[in-house]
Amino acid sequence: MRDAALRRGERELWSGLNLDVHAGELIAVLGPSGSGKTTLLRAILGLEPLSSGTIAVSGHDVHGRGNRTIGYIPQARPLPRDTSLRGRDLVTLGVDGHRFGLPFPRRGDRARVDALIDAVGARDFADRPVGELSGGEQQRLRAGQALADDPRLLLCDEPLTSLDLANQQAVIGLIDRHRRDKDAAVLLVTHDINPVLGKVDRILYIANGRFTLGTPSEVLNSRVLTDLYGAHVFVLRAGDRLVVVGAPDAEASHHHHDEDHA
């Protein structure tokens, strides 16, 4: 991204953003609700036009027609109970969903789907309707769909929301394994840095139309966040977890910390 800016009406979400995401790197995107984190991912996907600046992935400008080198894992929102699509079908969309017309399988499609199902640990529930599956099981299948084309860039939008600790660790493991095995870049939006803190290379923190970029220790400290928010913010370490106190986020539920336990 070069000199990237994006506005919503009269409000500027961010501007002057220069960002290189390198192969094999995991960057976490943090910030309060409404700061433009999801919009950033949509811009990279070509779904949200920039107000100014440019975005390129693997040397090619982004556009709205899709890019098979980019994988996308959305928020872990449960699918309706009456969704009859099987888990296997959800993963298959990642393999042949880009082809128009009737889904005539190509040679090797079934084997590819089976390999993805095994890779995300979904063999035991792949043939059940997705509406009957837990949030964690559905998110594993979404990860399988996103990884179908071995993407060079993986975009993750709050992929751990509403998941219990075990499923959080499972989904994080899938993302991190793809990054290491394929030397892929990962841009991961999250409201809680703690589950991924040990795997993050850099953090992009967006707040109040401003941003800062650096290693976790460079960004997640009281001085930097106080300057970013323009209000006193305290970063505390409680064992192996970080607790941020005082960040004036719009919604407490979107704070990137365990404020309820603070």
C-alpha cells in the first residue's frame, strides 16, 4: 500500500498509509470499532475503492474481480441452523467456486477437497449440514475454503470471534501452519491480541484516523497508545497476557484485551 487513504462520507478513516506485508510475515491489525480495520481488508480485496493511493498484491494492482492469490477468512458468525449445505460443499466452493456455470468437477478436485478437509481437521463432520455444526467447526471449514488455492496473502477478519479457547488455538494453528509451510503473508484483524501475540511479527494499530506500525513491544506500550488515542492508556502485563486499560473505544466489547478481568 502506498499513500493509501480512505474516507467514509466526511470522515477520514486513515490516510498516508504505507504498508509492505512480506512473505512469511503475520501482521495483526488492531484498533477500536469503526476505525477502519475491516475496511482495510475490503480495500485489499478490491471491494472498497481508496480515496487516494494505491494497493498492489504480488506486483499487480488490486481490482474488484477477485484474486486467486488472496485467501479470506471472515468473522466466525454462525451459519443459520437450517443451512443444508454440507461442510464438504463449503470447502468445495474454495476449489471450484470461481468457475462459472454448472459445477462440473475437474480431475483432482475431490482429492484436493479431501486434502483440505484433513488439513483443517474436519474429517469427522465434513459430510454433515453446516447449520448443525459448532462455530469452531464452521470456522475450520471456512479456513479450508480460504486455503484452497494456497494463497500468497491470507486476510483474516476477526477469525476467532465467539470461539472457545480450544477452537481459537485450532484456527490460529491452521493460519500459522499455512504461513510457515507456504511462506505466505498474513494480515489478521482482531480485537484481542493475546491469542496470537506469540506469532505476530508486527502490529498495525489504527485509532482516531491515525496509525502506528511496529513490533508488538514497539506498539503495545502505554506511551505509544496514549499518543495514538490522545488520552491516558495503560498497558499492563498479567502473566502471559496483555491488559489495556483506558483506551476510549466506542464499544467495550471490541477492546483488544480482557477488560472484564482487569
